[in-house]
Amino acid sequence: MTTPTLSAAGLLKRYGRVTAIDGADFEVFPGEVLAVVGDNGAGKTSLIKALSGALIPDAGEIRVDGEPVRFRSPLDARRCGIETVHQDLALAPAQDIAANMFLGRERRRAGALGSVLRAVDRAAMRAEAQRVLDELGVQVKSIAQPVETLSGGQRQGVAVARAAAFGSKAVIMDEPTAALGVAEAGKVLELIDRIRARGLPVVLISHNMPHVFDIADRIHVHRLGKRAAVVSPRSHDMSQVVGLITGALEPGQDGALRAVSGARRTGPDR
């Protein structure tokens, strides 16, 4: 079996009497898109925060390439090659595309200008940013244009390209198509597919079931603070996944789905 690129076992996080993560397990393998789905309040956000270093679990273990790690901040996760694209994108609108691609990781000029005066090598950053955008098929008029002049899809493309440029182990994307139209959402899905083709696993958190079934290799269903099931979009249909999300269905020991008597049958919030 291939070693998971990023995995977790028995993660636990409590806030007083509220349990946000209840012994959660997780694993994503090289070169796959893993969709994480679940109802609001299921604990998806807390799980992803733990995996990206934004939350320190009370118990459990996180591993990168099979080796135990302990993230005390998002910077620790980034140092291990885990990049996250948040819903707010974390872009600086007045800065140009290249500056946003290297935000917090600016390249310094050679010699005393860089080491002493801390001068930024804008030409090198723009050249590298253009190379990454071209490789991933993100089209913009100019690498020097401010991010505030870009469309929503282009901004999403810049944020995803930044994660792909610096992520060496996994890219986590939180609802990357939520605020986009049909055409722009399609381009983001194409971008995710290109990242997968490079061998970099993508963790996709989404409420959009058609997008999940269009792009995911496996679907991690999160419910009541833990992993309820992991299914394939090739073997399970959309209604079955919604049933797992709401608790109307649960997996049996043989992998077959069983109806749960009296379970709530409403779908996830969109």
C-alpha cells in the first residue's frame, strides 16, 4: 500500500463541553483529489484547521509521509509542504499578482542589497510567478496588474497557483468554487485537475455535490466530529453520499450502506 502523504488518527478537540473533533481519522494519498463533505457543524472546518496548523488538537496524531509531526501554527504546516487556500483567499488586493504569489516569502536581491537593505527582487518574482501561472493554465493580462482588477475566478486561480507553487506535500482548498459562476468554477476544477496531474494531492472541502462527483477520486464523509465513511464516486451515487452526510445511511461491515431508522433526511446546506 502507498503511504499517505498526509494522515491523521484519533484527533480530538474539545471546547469545554463541546467536542469539535471526536477521534477523527483522515488520509490523502499522492496524486489524488480527496473531497471532504459534511453537514454544517459536522466538524469539517476543525479537522482542516488541525491538518493545516491553525488548530492544535488535544489528542491524536498527524503524519506527513508516514512521519509524525506536530503543527503549532500554519507556518509549521507550510514548512512541511502543506498549503491551504482559504475561502477569503488571503490576497492583498492593491498588490500585484507576483507580490501576492510570494506574499510572506519575498525573494531578496543578491548581495548587500538583499542581505542588508532587504531589497526585493521583483523581476525574479514576476518571472517565477508567470512561469507557475503558465504551467497551470491561469490566464491574466499582466503579471504586474493589481489583484483587485482580476475577476473572481482569476483571483481564485492566483491563490491556488500560489499554493501549488509552494506546496510540496498537499494543497487544501476550502470551498474554492463557492462564489463563482459556472464558467469560472469549471476553470477552477480544471486547475485542480492539473495540480493532481503533477502528483500533488488536493484536499477539497465542498458542499457542491456535482463538483465533488466531477473531480474527486474519493469522498471523505465527515459527521458528528469524525469520519463516517470514505466512498468512491464510481461506486456510490450522490443520494447515497447525502444519506451518509445526514445519517440516513451508514456503512455496514461489508461496506454496503444500511438505512438508519428515524434518521434526519435533509441534505447538506448549500
